[in-house]
Amino acid sequence: MFRRLALVTAIAAAPVSAQDTTPDFGITTFPGGEMKYQPGFEHLDYVNPDAPRGGEISVWAFGSFDSMNPYTPKGRAAGLSNAPYESLLAGTADEIGASYCLICETMDYPEDRSEVTFTLRDDVAFSSGDPLTAEDVVFSYETFRDKGLPSFRAVLGTQVETAEAIDPLTVRFTFKDGIPTRDLPATVGGLPIFSKKDFEDRGVDFEESTLTPHVGSGPYVLDSMDIGRSVTYRRRDDYWGYDHPLMVGRNNFDTIRIEYFSDYDAAFQGFRGGNYTFRNEASSKSWATGYDFPAVQDGTVITAELPDGSISTSQSFVFNLRREKFADPRVRDAIAMMFNFEWSDETLFYGIYDRIESFWENTDLKAVGLPSEAELEILQPLVDEGLLDAAILTEEAVLPATSGARQLDRGNLRAASRLLDEAGWTVGDGGMRRKDGRTLQVEFLNDSQTFDRVINPFVENLRALGVDARMTRVDNAQMQERERSYDFDIITHQMPMSYVPGSGLRQYFGSGSANDSAFNLMGLADPGIDALIKAVEAAETEDDLHVAISALDRGLRAQKFWIPQWFKPVHTVAYYDYLRHPENLPPYALGNLDFWWADQDAFERLKADGAF
């Protein structure tokens, strides 16, 4: 149960702040915001507090792994390799913009959020048995600041002035002057916490890949691994937080196992054979035609469409803007016109998808139509400064091209031809488009067998346009290496956004991350987008934030660095009939590894019947 405690030790040990502060049990995005859960709550509304603990859930992953360090670009980290780590604050799956004390007992901060002081619980222990202290918090922050992912490092270093351990259970972060501080208490409170003693005892280099997990305080630890094939995590018997109200009814499985497969078809056959027990089906073809096998027919396997209220992942083809041939937006626009989503959805996807139109798809944050008066107040000064094209003021938010019922839409073919002609890519010998003696070559880099049937018709359409297009299949390791070295023309990428976006926007879209980010794969570097990101970060009310996000969404879509793909507002899942979930799932999480549980009697019956 949360308790409001006066920070006597911190106040005695440090200078009195110029502004009054009040200890609290969490924080919302905007001052005065209402938090759904109040002190004294016993558990989250969407969990089953009486869920039994025990059993196993198993899922699948694509490719392989060779590292247990998820915080370095070196190596391929195993799925859930971040599971052992916790942070000072934690969010919930049924509200937006609220963070609650988990490892901290209380936090306090002045009205301007120029600093934040966390008082830690005194009962938190790492899996090693060592107590978690303020020194570990500071060490973890400094590790991320100095050796974290380059894009993250660049952002964090511009925000925090100091981080200091006031005493063993009190840590204070002071933020730099002149930057928006709205999100910073939650940002530093959300950093994973490692054991400083573990790092020192083992001589760990945080930037290196390793198969030895770092020590954390979370409920799961690594149990076993078969490198590149499977990894299993075990629930700790001595986890400190089982009775914490944020944790009641969660972390129910004794073990979580991940099985690796080289391709989607092999993974699907593995599920049918009982090699793992939960599948979130991503293939529309499999969902429409593959779930008629005996285990489904006799009820051994349950199939369900569960609601998904979360923002779409912005899955899309993205251009590598570092390539000179993609510098002209007319070229990118012409290529995008040749992807026929409507035909693909009807012919390949069985009509189950909607087209992504926005980076905040499936929310009311997406830019729609002409900019509102409030958006114009943000956009007009940037146009006046020459940072944005004036068309953004008078044209509707950019939407992807629509196509007809045939694979090759003749209207789009003619429009795309005109654009390429205008850009200087004219049809030459053999029907291929050339400029300065070079053909317009476009390579789709693909490591997914199931995407072959999507990309190949796209390639055919482009070749009809005179583009020398091809698809290159690579394995998971090659894909990762070429992504990291930006050695590609077009790849499929995901850019998941938040309802309350903060510094993560710079990692995905900021100029400072264009050449050293694992997220800004397209290499976007645009001063107008940088200015719109600052507007989002500086928003002081919820209404202002929504307006700024819509303006940013409008600006990003005008850049035309993506060819948006598809999404569905439901989870299409299949699972063996021993897994159970609460009747009312929260809007922002499926939670199968979090708050589902195992009916052990049902598991034993299925096992006896040979289902596994």
C-alpha cells in the first residue's frame, strides 16, 4: 500500500528548494492531472487478484539471438531480455500519462518540475540478494548517459544537470535550464536500474554484448537458454514486490519460454505441433485459412479477436533518405503510388486490415483534413521562418495514395510517370528510367518469408513504371547488420508512438539522431520537424499537447519518407486452452505475459491427451 511520507532525511541533507514541494506517490503528465488510482488501492482494475501462480506460457520469436544485453546495438538480444529490470516508476495499461511509484516510496518535485527527489522503499532487493539503493539508481542513470544507445545518450545528456544520492534511500535529479521539464521526472523515473555491485564485481562493459544478464530487481531471471533456439525465464520465489498493489495479480507464470523459428511458416507449424502455447497471429493468410486444424476444431486451441485500443506501430516501408536518388520527394511519392494497398488487402490479406494513415493511427491525435486554428498557431511561424513548406497551411494532411481493384492501377501509374519525368528520371533503353546515365534502382531488403507475397507485386508494379526494382531476401542477422550500417534502399520499419510523447521523438525523427540511431532508420534530418518536436515537448496542457501532436503528425506525413502499411484494431490470438485472462482486458495492453495465468488442471489434461 502506498504511504505519503515526509522526506525528512532529504530535506535535512539538502538545501531547501526555492519552490514548495509535496511528496506524492506518482506523477501525471500535466500538473493537477487526475490519477486513476489513489493511495490505498489494492490492485489494478484489470487484473485478477486471485489468479493462481504457477505453470508456463510459451511464445515464439523470429530469427535467433546471441546476447542478453538489450541496451547495446551489438549482438541480437534475446526476447524479454529486459524482463529482470525495474524502474522507480511504472505505468498502467488502463490510463494515459500517469506513472506510479514502484521502487520509490514517494517522489516530490516543485511546480516547474525543475528537479525531482525520489525516496526509495527499504525492502527492494536485487535477485542477487543485495539491497537496491540510491547509489544503484545514480549508477544506472550515469551508465545510460555515458554508454547507452547513441541516440538515447544524446537526448539524456541534454536534459539532466545532476543526479545525486543524498543518502542510501534518497536520490535527486536536477534538470538543465531552458528545456521543457514536463516529462523529465517520469523519464528519469522510468530508467531501468542495475546493480552497481554486480557491474563492479564482474568488470562489466555496458556497451558490449554478453550472454550473462545484468542483475536486476524484477520478478523474472534467466533460467536457461539454447543459444539462438530458445530462452526461458523463471519467476523468483524471493521477489520483493508480489504484494505491491501495482503487482498483485501479475507475474503469474512460473516460467516464460520463447522458442525461436527461422520463418513464420515454421513457427506456425510449431504452434500446431504444441511446441509453444500462445500465438499472436500476424499473418492475415494464416488467420483466414490456417486455423482449421484438429486442435482448433476440438477446442484444444482457442482462437479469439481481442480488442486493441493502442496506437498502431506505424509499420511502413521507409526510404533511406541518405541515398541521393531518394532526395527528391517526387521520386519517393512516385514509388509510393505503386503500392496497391486496396488490392493487397482484398487479394492477400482477406480484407482484415485497415490502411495506416497517421503516426498516431487508431487515436484521435492524428492530423485530419486542413489544420485547425490552434495548429496554425504552431505551423505559421515555422513557415514564416522557412522551416516548413507553406503548403502545410492550406493543404489537407497527406494521405497515402488509393488504388483500384487491379494490381496495377493505371491512374497511379500515369501520375507516378509524370512525377518521375519531372524529377529527371526518363524512360530509356529497355523501358528503364535513367538520369545522368544511371538507372533508378530500388532494392527492398526483406528478412520475412511472409512479406514476399506483399513485396513481389509491388516490385512488378515498379518495373512497369520503369524502375529497376528488386527484392533481396536476407536472414535475420544480415538484416540487423545492414540496418545498423544503413545499407539499404527500402525496408519495413516500425515507429511506435506514445499518447504522451517526449524525448523518444528525437530518437525516431530528430536531426541529431539521423546518423547514429537504431530508430531513425530513414535518416530524417529536418529543422522544421525538430521545431515541431520541441512544440510537443513544451506543451503545458493536455489540449496543447494534442494540438502539437497533430501538427507534428501533419509535418511528418508531408515529408513522405514512408509508405504506410496496415493495422487492425484487434489482437488475433490463438492459445492452448489452459491459459486464462481477465474478462475485461485493459485498452492499452494484451498482457498475455503479464496478467494472464495458467489453469494447471487444464494443462495437465491437455498434456495427458498429447497436445504438447
